[in-house]
Amino acid sequence: MPNLSTHLKLGVFTYPVFVLVYSLIVNAAGKSFTATVIDLSIGYVFYVFGSDLPDLDSNSAPLRTFIKALSLGFAIYIFYSFIYEKFSTIVVIPKILLIPISISVAMLIGAAVVNLFLSLSLFSHRGFAHSITFAAIYGLMLYLFSYQMSDIPLFIGISGFCGVMIHMTADYYKKPLKIFKLK
Ligand SMILES: [Zn+2]
């Protein structure tokens, strides 16, 4: 079983290849690949994050803790605006504290959701998090959430999906059919 370092290196070094393949496919479809430097950078982050994400079901505590901590960044992205808006109507909170308080509450909600998910038996080692369905859900979430930051959310979504699939390939290259297992 490849360790964290191997998975990370694979994610880092295969990203340019992924971008090449993606742009070739886009060109073959008669369109031009129009990624900005922001798209390429965001795509990279989610690709490399994805290349290690499935091992959040691993017993390796540091990795699990690291992924949980990083995932709170998503929680801020998803919940922050809503919480900030609600809290700004509460007059007793001084304005200067609104941002840090809203960030903290978004992270708390995120931590609760992540812990709840990980406690499900679904997340036994090499279970659901090691499946093409998980890769597709991760890609779809990125696609939906990157609408506001990118003109090509599909690229961001597919970056994440392929990052997870690179992980699956490294874990299951001896049993290639398992790379595409559904659950
Ligand atoms: Zn794995």
C-alpha cells in the first residue's frame, strides 16, 4: 500500500500530464482549452488533495487528522457567508469580531459533519472512499462550488475526480478492475 508521501508525489508529478490529456481532449472536441492561471492553480490544489483524500478512511492517524483539518477550508467556503449574514444581524457582536466568529462557527459545523461522515461504517478502510463513486461525488462537489470562482468549473471538477482516480490507480494497480469499483 503506497504511503502518504508516494500518493502526494504521484499527485504532484502527474498533474502536468493530466492537464496535457485534458487539453488534448478539449481540442479534439473542437474547443480551445481556456484555463487561466487561477484555474490551473485551483485545479492543482484539488487534484493533489484528491490524490490523497481516499486515505481519510485509513487508520493512519496523522493523515486522517491532516485531511480533516484541510477539509475545514471547504467548510469555511460553504458555510461562512450564510453564518456571517445571520450573525451580522445580532447587534451585540462587535463588527471586528464578526469575521473570526463566523469562521470559527463554519469550522465547527464542518468538523461535526466530517466526524459524522467518518463514523459511518461506510468509511471502513478501503471502503466507499476508495471507489469511483466517491471520486465522482468529490468531482461533482468541486464542479458545483467552483461556479463562482472559475469560468471552467468542469475543469476544476474533473481535476478533483482524476486526482482521486490517480490514488485508486496507485492502490490497485495489481488488481486493475478494483480501480473502477463502485463502492
Ligand atoms: Zn488508499
